[in-house]
Amino acid sequence: MLEVTIDGEGVEWLKALQIMAAQGFEDTMHDWAKRELRPFVSRQVDATLRREPGPVVYPIEWASERQRRAFFATNGFGHGIPYRRTHRYAEGWRVEADYRGGLSEMSITNSTDYAEYIGGRKRQPFHANTGWADAEQVTARIIAELDRMIADGLLRVMDEELGV
């Protein structure tokens, strides 16, 4: 399983959004987060993490000779040789939001058993060579863009709310 939580610790402007919600603008912040922020993150995940690359690149770059032998000895770790994609990894990405306090956190998760090996910290060389996205790099870019989006949009939303 892979999970990245986006909260006030990782996104500076998210703290400001939470403060504005606490100051009596919770409904406004909730609506804005639901209308613009979460869909933005979902679109980014669709365009990157849910995108399947082309076919495997040969020759396969194994992490070790031991791994290569184990793959063939176990008939593709029990999935058959050649392995046929099930699409579960690409379809397994979820974006969830907790809108308490306007927006307290968002999470990007993939609960497949092997997610760490395709896009996570245990990523295998052949998955990188094939073109599967590095989930940590992708989510870091999404968080940076989300931070900018909140910084730009927060003042606009408050101006609209106050009729300025």
C-alpha cells in the first residue's frame, strides 16, 4: 500500500484555509475545496499515476540475480509468465478528502499489495524503465502545485465572500 497525506504540515497555505474556516467561513472553504481543490488533485492523479505506460522494456533490468531466479522459479511470483497486466495498480489510485474545518486533509492512496514495488520506495528498476511514474515525485509536484493553488485562490475566495 502507498499513501501520501496532504495536511497542514505539508501544505503551508492549507493552514491558512483551516484558520479562515475557523473564523466563520467553514462553509465557504468547504465548498471551494470540494469544487476546486480535490478535483484538481484527482485530475493530476489521473494524468500521472493512473496512466499505464507502454509494454515492458527488454531486456528486463532485475534488481538482482536472485530476484530473476525467484521470478522464474515461482512462475512469475504466481501470476504466470509472461505476466499480463490486470490494471489493478493503475485503477487502484484513490483521492479522498476530509472536509472538516473547510479541508483538514487529503490523501492519495493505492492499496494494491504491490504498489510499493511499482511506484513506491521499493520500486523495481524494470518498472522505472517501463515508464511507471515514481509516486513520491508525482505527489511532491502535486503538493507544490496545490500549495500555489491555495495561495492564489484563498484571497480570491475571501474577496468573493466579503463582496470586495
